[in-house]
Amino acid sequence: MKTLFIGGIKSGKSLNAQKYILENSDAKPIYLATTEFVDAGMKERIDAHKQERGDDFITLEEPLKIHEAVKNSSSPVLIECVSMWINNMFYHGHTLLDMLQELESILELDKTIVFVLNDVGSGIIPDNQLARDFIDASGKLSQLIAGRCDEVYHTIAGISTRIK
């Protein structure tokens, strides 16, 4: 079973994805954290997420090789978040093709995976190339994930609505 929670930043998608995987798992799920520590503000966000999820998850931190991190696990996986992973991949010089291949390998795994992704497709076209590349990649990858997921939830103001 594959599920996607997509929504704006601070929409509540992460919390709802956590509740969803906990309610739909027989085993303690893996929380695959993709965010890298880049500054004090990001560390605060990471710490808040850790407190929020408590001891309900097995936490793995992996900013790039998400398939490698979970391929041999028998536990359900929450990937939090795909947007930060895209950011990391660009930062470390990877291409959209690299990202597509990594996500394809994750989507082929026979396990329960819940993806969390920021919806960046409702804004304007940015004035710089890197931001345009990020939005384009995010849009293409979100379509790939949503197309292969059994369920997709769009989250606004803490409310997740099933759209697939």
C-alpha cells in the first residue's frame, strides 16, 4: 500500500501522515527523515518534529539514498519529506533523472510507504532558475508518486481530504 499526503507548508500533512501510518500499521513504522541540518532554524524544526512523534516510530535519517535506507526493512515507512529530499538531491548535484530512478525503486518495493510532499504547484513561476528547476522536479515527481499510490490526501488547515 502506497499513500501520499500533499499540501502546503505547515498545512498539517506531516501530522496527519503520522496518524495515518500509526493507525494502519501492525508494526512500529519507520520515520525516514530526509532533512539535513543546515542552520539553527532547521534544527529547531527537526527537533519539533522529533518531539511531535515521540517514541511511536523507528527514526532513520537519510538525506539522499532513501531506497537504500528502507529496502530491507519489514516495517511500514513514512518518508518525511520528499520535498526536502528533492532539495538535498539538487544541492548535492543530482539530476531529475537520478530522482526519478530513486523514486521508481522506492515505489517498486512491496511494502507500506507513506510519502509526505509539499504542494508547490499553486504559486507563480519564480524568477530564478534553481527555484524553477525545483518546482518542475517537484511537479513531475509528485505526479509520479500520486499516480502510483493507492491513496492520495490533500491537506489544508490540518484537514486531509482523500482525492484518490
